[in-house]
Amino acid sequence: MSQKEQLTAVIDIMQDLQEDSSTSKSLKKVIEDVLKLLKQEGDIRMLCSKALEEFEKISDDSSIDPYMRTQIWNIVSMLENISSS
């Protein structure tokens, strides 16, 4: 799977989370910011690195429920995979 295809998969997952009614407002804001970032033109690896920085900001947020935290970890793992390839 190419980097672009992987990035499209990440964006799809993030859009699903953003539309989920159980997603907290603070997490929706981070997802919105990251989606804007990932949809920009440029080096995919650099965009993924910036997205990872955004997710680090909420990594210690105790208001995120366990399911959402797991989804974020999955997204982070996918972004790390893209940025390292």
C-alpha cells in the first residue's frame, strides 16, 4: 500500500471518529486540526510528523474514554508507519 493510500485510510478513520457522537469536543478539535493538516499538499512524511505532534498534546487527557484512546493509538501507529516508510 502506498503512502498516499495509507494516508487516505487514516483520514477516513479520523473522519469517522469526528462524526461519532461519543467523541469529546476536545478530541474533535484535535482531529479537525489534524485533518486540515493532512489534507494539505506537501511531503507526506512531514505532514504525518506534524500530525503526531498534535496527537501528543492530548495523549495525557484523562477525559478521553478507553475506546477513543485505543482508536487514537491506532491512528498514531498508522501515522508513524507512514512517516517511517
